[in-house]
Amino acid sequence: MDGENEESGIAMTTPSGSMTIDDLVDANHILYAQRVVDGYGHVSARHDVNPGRFWLSRSLAPALVTADDIMEFDLDGNAVEGLGRRPYVERFIHSEIYRRRPDVQAVVHSHSPAVIPFGVTRVPMRPIFHMAAFLGGNVPVFEIRDIAGATDMLISSASLGAAFALFLNDKPVALMRGHGSVAVGNSIPQAVFRAVYLEVNARLQAEAMRIGAVNFLTPGEALLAAAANDQHVSRPWELWKRELGKKTKLD
Amino acid sequence: MDGENEESGIAMTTPSGSMTIDDLVDANHILYAQRVVDGYGHVSARHDVNPGRFWLSRSLAPALVTADDIMEFDLDGNAVEGLGRRPYVERFIHSEIYRRRPDVQAVVHSHSPAVIPFGVTRVPMRPIFHMAAFLGGNVPVFEIRDIAGATDMLISSASLGAAFALFLNDKPVALMRGHGSVAVGNSIPQAVFRAVYLEVNARLQAEAMRIGAVNFLTPGEALLAAAANDQHVSRPWELWKRELGKKTKLD
Amino acid sequence: MDGENEESGIAMTTPSGSMTIDDLVDANHILYAQRVVDGYGHVSARHDVNPGRFWLSRSLAPALVTADDIMEFDLDGNAVEGLGRRPYVERFIHSEIYRRRPDVQAVVHSHSPAVIPFGVTRVPMRPIFHMAAFLGGNVPVFEIRDIAGATDMLISSASLGAAFALFLNDKPVALMRGHGSVAVGNSIPQAVFRAVYLEVNARLQAEAMRIGAVNFLTPGEALLAAAANDQHVSRPWELWKRELGKKTKLD
Amino acid sequence: MDGENEESGIAMTTPSGSMTIDDLVDANHILYAQRVVDGYGHVSARHDVNPGRFWLSRSLAPALVTADDIMEFDLDGNAVEGLGRRPYVERFIHSEIYRRRPDVQAVVHSHSPAVIPFGVTRVPMRPIFHMAAFLGGNVPVFEIRDIAGATDMLISSASLGAAFALFLNDKPVALMRGHGSVAVGNSIPQAVFRAVYLEVNARLQAEAMRIGAVNFLTPGEALLAAAANDQHVSRPWELWKRELGKKTKLD
């Protein structure tokens, strides 16, 4: 399905300041530096002027993304002035979430390693420490087999994207069986924060369960701690941005 | 509660040589390089002239801390000449330990990953090898729920700080359920050493328990080995400082 | 057996463009950067003009391989114009696979760490997520003891190589008990992709099995996902090549 | 006990070419780069002209060792022309092994992390793949408690060193309960190779035992594979040396 919209040219791109695009490029590099994405995975941001559009790189490893690779899409997943660039097959994860969730400004899709096992077993992921309090309670797992039978596991159409967005509902995170996960946020730094600490929580929960029965955050603690953390999302974001200049940026 | 003391200006800062502050800046960077802290966590040092004061960075990722970010606090956690800088919400961990423990010259608070599981299960951490002999016997776990019911998990007030310091008592280390841990020392290098090897011990103990029943250091061995190690705290400290110049310093 | 063909000079090397050799040198460095090989392991490519020949480095750590170290071999594992360079003892893994498998253009042999445990236990490796869909179903394990009794574990002769190639049959991957694994591909990037994600799958499967019963990809899902992935093999390859220039290349 | 021989000046140092000392400095840096040692641990080499002497750094983190830090010791562990430099407390590990084992030319002592758990449980380490074939069969574990009761765990005297050397007997490796391990070799590269792959084997064996019953190398396979590997010890050594110039050397 790749490239089907390459020349659609359905509309003009919406003029906008470049700050969000710069942050989106940084988010691509940060997610790679934090090992949330490898050669695969992607992160998008809703257009900062036109909420019916979003930005997402052309099909490319996140670490290599530059501002020139960022494409504008509408909420059907169609490229706006695509200029012949090949989009990600799974852009419908993003388009359908932006359609259903006006609160969401950024979406991360990854195959981060510690999360995969929780997608293929029946043990729910839950917040083991305050940094992952945003998880709230059990993290839902999307089973594409229930929706579409045997597939290539990818969210490669608007209808699969809509099914996933419906399943995600109002949650910050959902896992995808045999595939990966999605984290959303009300800003690029929040979505990145959630993708990073989702992975950390998976690692720590798996480790803790091997030691003994786990005393998770209660729903009340999770609610309070998530609110407190939201005041400090910029702290790691500033660190991660500073590190890009030192060792992660490949372009 | 962040920033409540920003303009308090309760007193003048105490003049002092800068060596301790330089070491404190290094400790911030070392703890990041050793993966004891990430974007969060903090390390303080008691003022080297005025024991009723201590130094701690403004609210910032440890890897980014410079001498200009170090603030002076009194033992109530009030900033001295804060100059409008935002302090860490959890500075009361530090202030209340310095109040109760005249032997303590430095305090590390972190969420180092291998330690978290031992805070949420009922298996006590114990010294598995001589490098962690300072742990002595079972490491205590602070349960904030017992003190304050449902919270955001943070030590965000003097009263919570006092409860934690009381719980820590005369120990070198205490874990915090669903949150992290605190390590103290009679010098910055000793506190950093303890924070690093607390994490190493957690990793090795978890691994060993999966292999079989563990033959831990006896209390007698722990006492003797801790004393021996205290003669050699400067060895890794010198290494860690040398490495900062090569690859860790971000400023 | 090393060096037995050093001066054989059985024939002239076949002229060819250097692109495949450049890619093969990159593959050596990439496999090291991805921790699939350490000081040991090797990767070869079939000659791009003469299908009865293949390229493989002289006996050297992969990270140190340059174009000058690449030797040409025939399908008996004899060096062509060897110039006195010492070949790998295990070049017969490569020669015998190229002989039996006209579809194979590249072969990776490694001791990548997460794979070793699946070679010495009776739990079969299976695809846990779409990135490893190429595994299909159970990954076969070659037992050299059944073929040759007590050995030094190495595929150090044409007959052992032929036995291994026969065992591999039409599969993309086979493990070797107490030794390592082999991944093949229809291109250098595909063979490298498979070697990398074989290791990732081993790590994730081991982790998932400790959490609970694993819901693997079905054969149908694996078939569809493998075909989809084959469209995107160049994405990580481009990333890995870009990284070489930044931090991995040692020559 | 540190420094007791500082000014002993019992004899003149023996003139010698510097090649062994250069290799010993490299070995210090390589063991750090390979995470076999951290701030602690040490590696020595027998004097290349006078077999009654050996070289070992003054008390220093291995990564910081330079040729000027290398001291000459006799087989009682006394410094020869010590020049006031402080020796390692545990130099008697080295002196007593060199005394009993004329075949040994180099000794590594480390606390490498994956090995520690096998020293404190009753599950013997055994070779899981050919790279660790030098282990032969079960790796012995030295229990200092049986020799000396409650201690600081250190081999801090000639008599403890002699007890350890007696226990090591003709083996290439022995673990020390609650402390670490020792690997010896007939050359610096071989001792370093063994220290590195001892750690790798520990990691892989622990992982494999969690998956199922392990099919270890038989004694016959171990014997043959160890002999084969000894032909290729220089391959990783050359790699490790090349990497020092790129990223590990701190001096």
C-alpha cells in the first residue's frame, strides 16, 4: 500500500511555524537514542495550526529523519503535497487516533523490546513505580487477529487504524500483540516521555515478577503521581535534546 | 509545591571554597554516567563550612547541572538567596536527613532500575558480594502508604522528609516502595559509591536468586568488608571523574 | 586446517564491480555494531558475476575487515589467488550453502549471545513478533554430535559443511548446538537483517516465556508479515550504514 | 595492609624489553572496555626475563593504568624498588599463583558481574558453548570462610594467596564466593580471553538454565574446542587493541 497517495496532491500544506517540526525531528532522534525505536517505528505530531492535519516523516529510520523528510497528512492518511515521497505503511495508526482524540497532539508507535512480551502473554502491564503512573491500571492489548484474522500484523489501512483507535479509546497507551505499542500525549515531550517509561516499566515489572508478588501503584496513587509527573515532563526532554547534539544526531 | 521558596531570601549564603561544589557537580554527572539517575534523581552535599546548610541543584536533570545551578538550602528545605530558581520538589529528603544525621555529608536519591523491584516485593535486599558489604543485612523499605495513605509517591514536604529520615535511622541506604531509594555517605564519593553498588547488588542478587539459594555475606563479613572498602572509595571516584572529561559531560 | 589453501592459486579471481565487496565490508562492521558478532563470526556474499564463487574475509575480527581482506573462494572452499592470506577455518559453512542453495546470496555465521541458549535446550525458537516473521515456525538446531561424535564443534571441513547445508535445507536460519547460528538471505542486507532479528527474537522470546505462555505468530501471520518486511529491509540497512561513519568503523 | 612494602627496596628491578609492559597496560584497558573490571580488579604478567618476578600496577582503577604505574614484585608479593607507590592489597593472588604455576604467565582478578551469582549458589558453571571450552567441566568455587572464618573477603596475605593457589591447582579459572574470580593464562591475551569468555559463559548459562535443561559441552568436546580456540586467541586481542585507540583509552 506504500506510496498510494504519493501524487494525490489533495490540498495545499498549511503554513505554520517550524517549532513543532523541529521538535518532531528531535523526537525521532530521541526515541532512537533511548532505544524505543530501532530502524523501525515512527512518531507524529498534530499540525499546530490546522488540527485536521498531522506531520509524520516519509518512510525512513527515525534516527535519519530531517525536517525535509516530514510530510503533512490529512486525517484519512492522505499525503498533502507528497512530492513523490513514500509514506509509512502504518500512517493510519496516527490519522485515526488524531481523528478520534482531539486531546492528542503527538503519537509514538514502536516495537520497544521489553514491551513485546507483555503483548504476547496474558499478564497485564501495570505501573510499578511513579514514573509510569500514567499507565493508570492494566494496559490494554490490541489483538489484530480478532479484527481481521490472519494479517501481516500491520495497521496498513484506515479501517484497521480506526479499529485500533476505537480500542485505544481514552487511554494513553495500548499494546499490539506480536507487534509493538502506541503511546499518545498532549504534546511531543509527553508522548515521548510515555513511550520511554512504558518501556522502562515493562523491564522493571518483568524483573519484579520474577522476584515475588508485586505491590503495584494503586489507582489513587497512579492518578496523583501522573499529575505530579506531568509538571516535570520538560526535565528529561531538555536532557535528551542536549544529548542529541553530542552523540545521537546522525544527520 | 515547586518554587514556593523562590524568593524567600531568608538569609545570606555562607562563603565557602568551591571544591565541594565542584565535586557535587561531578557527582551529578557521574551518577548519570553510571545510570543511577536518568532525567530524574538528585544528589546533595552538606555545606563544608556551615553544617546547618546544604547544596543541591535547582530542578534539573543531573547530567545538565553546572556550578551555577547549585543552590544553598537550610535544614527546613528553604532556599537561601534562591534568585528565583525552582528547587526540586523532593529537597526535603535531603534537609531532614542532614537534620537528623550529623555524620552524613552527602545524599543521593535515585530511581535506579534494578533497585525498584526490591522495593515492591517482599524479598529483602542483602549484600551478595564484598563491594556491597555496606548494606550490612536486610535493606529497609519505606512504605509511604503507611505514613500518608494515597499520595503522589513523592517526599514533597518537611513532614514526609522527617518521616523518611526517621525510618532511615542510622542506615546507609533505604528503598522507597514504588519510587526509588536513598543512599547517604560521610563524603560525596562514599555516597556515590553506595548508590552505584546498591544498584549493582540489586542486579546481581536478582540474578543469583534465579539460579538457586544464595549464600550472602554474613553480618561479620559485611562489617569487615565494608571497613576494608572504605579505604578504597577514591579508586572508582578518580576513574569516574576522568571519564567525565572524555564522554559524559554535556555542558 | 587453517591456511591449507593459502597458495593453491587454483584459478584467477573473477573481475567484478566493487559494490558487493563494499557492502560486504559494511556488513562485517554492522554485525559488530549490532553485537551479532564479537571478535569471532563471519559474513560472506556470493560473487556478483560468477555464482560459483563467493567472497569472505581472511581470518580476522569482522570489525577490522577492509576490502583488501576480502578473499575469493570456490564452492569447495578453496581460496582463489589467496596471496598467502589465512582463511577462516569454517569457510565450509559458506561454500556448501552456496553450492546447495542457488537462492542464497549472503551468509552470516555468528555466536550471537541470546541465540546460544536456544541451541542447548529443547525449547524451539519461534517468531514472537512480526520483525522475526521470517523464522516461520520452529527454528531447527544442528547437532554436530549426531554427525561426527566428539569434535571441536567447528564446521572445519567440506563434509561437515555439506552436512550442515543439508540440514539447513530451504530454511532461512539454523542454530548450531553449543556453538552459534547461521542466517542466509537473497541479499547482504536481508542476511544481516535476519541475523540481527534472530538475536532480537531470542532475547524477547526468552523474556516472554518467563512471564507466561506465549502467543506466537501463526504460520499464516508469519508468512504474510515476512513478505511485508521484505519490502522494508533497506530501512535499517541505510541506518546501520550511516552509523558506521559516525562511531563503528575502526579502520 | 596496603603500602607495607612501599619502601622495602629489597632488590633491583630486572631490566627487560617493554613489550610485555605495553601489553599489560593494554590488558588493563581492554578488561575495562569489556566490562570484566570496573573501578576494581587487576591483571598481572610474569616478568619476561626473570620468572621469579611479576608486574602489576600500583593500586589504581585498571582503566587509568599507564606504564609508569606498573610495579615489579617478587613471589612473596614484595615490591621491588616500589618508589613509595601503594600496591594492591590483593597482590598475593598473583604472587602465589606465579609461585605454584610455572605455566602461568598472566593472571586476571575481577568481580565481573555475571560470574558473582555462580559463586554464591550451588549450581556449577560449565561450558555452554565452544568459546568457553577452556572451562573443561565444573568450575571450582573458593570458600574463604572455610579457610579463615569471618574475613573482609580479600586475599590480603601471602597465606591466603597460597591457600587460593592451592585450591586453583592446575585449573584455568576459579570463582571466589561473595567476591569474584581469577583467570590465568600462558600469555596476557589468553588470560584476558579467558576472563572475558568466563563472563560471557556465566551470562549465557544463567539464561539457558531459565529456558530448560542444558546440553553442555562434553569433556571430550571441551578438550578439542579449547585446543582449537587457542589457535585464535589473537583475533579478539587485535580487535580489542584497535578499539583502545578509538574510544577506551583514558590516558
